Amino acid sequence: MANLESSNLEFSATEIMTVAASRLLQDGTVCFVGIGLPSTAANLARLTHAPDVVLIYESGPIGAKPTVLPLSIGDGDLSLTADTVVSTPEIFRYWLQGGRIDVGFLGAAQIDRFANINTTVIGPYDNPKVRLPGAGGAPEIAAQAKEVFIVLKQNKKAFVEKLPFITSAGFLDGGDAREKAGITGGGPTAVITDLGILTPDPVTRELTLTSIHPGVTVEQVREATGWDVKISPDLKVTEIPDADALAALRDLQARTAKAHGQSTSSEG
Amino acid sequence: MALITPLREAVSSLVQDGDTVALEGFTHLIPHAAGHEIIRQGKKDLTLVRMTPDLIYDQIIGMGCARKLIFSWGGNPGVGSLHRFRDAVEQGWPHKLDIEEHSHAGMANAYVAGASNLPFALLRGYTGSDLPKVNPNIRFVECPFTGEKLAAIPSVRPDVTVIHAQKADRRGNVLLWGILGVQKEAVLAAKRSIITVEEIVDDLEAPTNSCVLPSWAVSAVCHVPGGAYPSYAQGYSERDNKFYKDWDPIARTRDVFQAWMKRHVLDTVDFADFKRVLNDGVNDGAKRETV
């Protein structure tokens, strides 16, 4: 809290989520990026501490350096700024399945305690309450990237005790279930939310709150989680966004809003 | 050899009721004009295939032309839901829509397998996902050499694939560039194909190794400038992101959707006419706002 009070910086919950997510991406990493929050965080990393991060989008651009955030996965800016553009089959066959992705950066509609993801359906599959867009590239990204970051806002609708549908595997039932199922990639290493950062326990693989954003209480995190969330005994306070990162993020979003003719709120 | 023909004739002669039809495009080069023509001609009982069904599939489904959708991600990119698609799946309106659901990797491999004249696609995929529980067409086979378990799904073999591209020459050779998605594979996997193009030129001037679909591998080429709108053709147009946002309220309710489709698609003669009516509407709206 002291950090917050001694700082003149003000930032929103979404901003600290985005900056915290971007910080996890190291320079030189090859990152398979989902649209929306992951794309914002990954491009922020590229524009700040990780200029040589390689961004790969499932539509085909490799090494994309968009000047504004893409509204869709196939905006022209992605292909015009990429090192190369390959076909979608090639992206999935040679680059993802080929084992060339360090980090898969995903969003989700819902997540459970073992970081399994649902983007398919709320309610029964055959009689859905809400039909979501579906899998897209996520099942194989989640399975084949060396590690996976997941970014989404934390509330009880999203952080649920039991998923109605597992679209993409995290640690399944926990423990070594993922390895036993034959999944090769390392799986989720961080879930970044607007309240904090959760990481899987090394043994049980259950998501544990290991970092909490300044100004957020543990009680708030519990309230926003649909299961009895584990809190790390070494709980840290997330470093506040530095002025440069915040400026870069706001500049990027302002450029994006201008380019797309209106607010970018639909992305987040 | 591809026949260079008006879009109306191409759709009329090449798309039959009950066909499996793939109108492909990965955000870029989506064949909206051809989709409208399918709706105008009242095609029925189609099995639609597409990795990323978006607005044009929302329209085809909402107008009752489809009985089944094979897909991997159905949404309005960057905006949200496809309301007509959801209404068909959630409420069975205008009638029940069967779905066969995959991941992108599965669909992309299924097109490659189709183009390669293989019965099924093989990939590392779907492990740990519930998709195989709800889609009996996702199965697992053992590698004969290593014993490893791999996913197998049937090839996609459309009766007709429809795509949009930048250029054709007068013999019907087609050149496309930019984000290519699965379009080449989708054309080569299909029995018949329709390609709408931005322009028809004397010489494609295609650099070596470009994505060229030779005339003899294509059924029909149709000159429809701007035929991807509100999607785009790199080098010719920009994606109209505002249209994608504006679609959301139009598609939300059945009545508004039907009235919009009647005015813009059923009561227009072709895509140029659609754009004229659309622009009239935009101008009317601008006038009202200034009054």
C-alpha cells in the first residue's frame, strides 16, 4: 500500500493487469498471441522492455510489429509489419506443432483451479445457456507452447469451481494428470488478472495467489473466485506499473482508438 | 479452365441445395459478395464449413440457408458474439443448426488432408479437451512406428469452395497475397470453386513462389471489386471495422436482422447495389443526425 501512496501514478485495474502480464514476457521470446488482452500485453512488452519479442498470430503473421492494436486476428497491419506471413496450416503445423513457440499467450471466458480453460459454452453443450465462440487455436497452443500465460479479469463468473466444458487443457485434474494425458508443452505458468497473479503449485498444480496488486485485499480475491482459492504464504505485492510502461500503454491505446474510429473497449 | 463469369451465374450453376460449401477467409479476403448471392438465390440445406465463421455466415445461417456448420471459432472478431449463429444453436431459429466443432489446428489440417486427397488428417491435437466428447469425428489413432497417440479427423472435402482474391488474368489464373488463411487448401480440397477478384488484368506479374491458383484448378472467376467488404483485400481496401461493430445491434434481434437483410440483400440485385443501398442508409443517418 505504501507504494501506492508514495507514488503519483494512478492506474486502473485493467492497466496493472496488462502491464503485469507484459512484464512476464522476456525479450527474445517467441510468443503465440491471442487477440484482445494477450495481444495488448504482448505488444506493450514489445514496445517497452522486450523489443525483440517475436509475435506470432494464428492468421499467419510471424514477427508482427503492429503500429496499433489489431481489432481482429487478421488486420492488415499485422501482415504488413511481419517478418513473413505464412498460411494458417503452416502456422499450426510447422511453427506450433513443430515446437517453436516459447509462450502461448491466451485469454479465456472461464478458468478453473487447475487453469483449464473454457471458451466453448456455458451450460450443457447440447442445450447451451450461452454459446461462446469456441476453441480457435487455443487447445493446441495450450498443449504445445513451452509455457502458457493466461490473462483474464477475475470474478466468480469467470473463476469457477467446475467448468461446464474444458476447451483447452491446463493441468486437468491436477498433479501429473497433464503429463499422463500425453500433453507435451509445460502448461500454464501464470494467470494474470485485474486483482493479482496466480501461479500453479509445483506439486498439486493448483492455482495459488502469489502476487496481489497494490490496493487489492485478499478478501477481494476470495470474493472473486468460485473456489476456496489458495493464498501463498509468501504473497507478494505486484510492482506498480512504471511511468514509461503506462505512457506506452496509453499511447498505444489512443493510437488504436484513433485508427479504429472509436473506443477499443470491445477488446477487453 | 476457369470460366470468367458473372457471380450470379457462378453461384447458380456451381452451388446446389444440400451442398457442402466452404466460404473461406481468415479476416482478410472474406467472400461477402458471394455469400450474399447464395442468400439471394435462396440456397437451402447447405453444410457450411469455415474455420472462422463471422458476419457472412451469421447472415447465411440467419436466413435459413444452412443445416449444419463445421467450424472452429464462431464470433464477430474484436466485437463479440454472432447473434444469429447463437440464436440458431441456442433457440433453433430459424431452424435447428447441427454443429461439428473443431480446433483451428484440426480444421487447418483437415483442409490440407482434403487438398492432399487423404481420407483423414493427422495431428497432435485435442488432448485434454472436451471437444472429442462432443464431436465423434475427433478420434485417436496409434502411430504405427512409435505407438504414440495422435488425433485423426476426417478431411474437409467441400462440394464448392468460395474465396475472394486480389487479381485474375484473362485466362482465369488467380493471384492472392497477404493473410492467406486456408484458402489455397480449401480450393484444392473442393470439387468445384468460385473465386471473386478485385480486378482482371492482362498479366498477373506474380513474383516467383507467389500464391497463384492456376486457371485449370479453378471452376469460375468472377470480377467483383470490393467483394470482400466489410472484410478487405490487401493493396485494395481496408477492413471496415465500424461495420463489424455496427453489425452487433442489427443481428441482435430477429426482426431488425430480417428487415436489414431484405433491404440490403434480398431487395438488391448484386453487390454493387448492396453497397449503394448501404451508403444511402449511412448518408440518410448522417442527414438525420445533422437535422
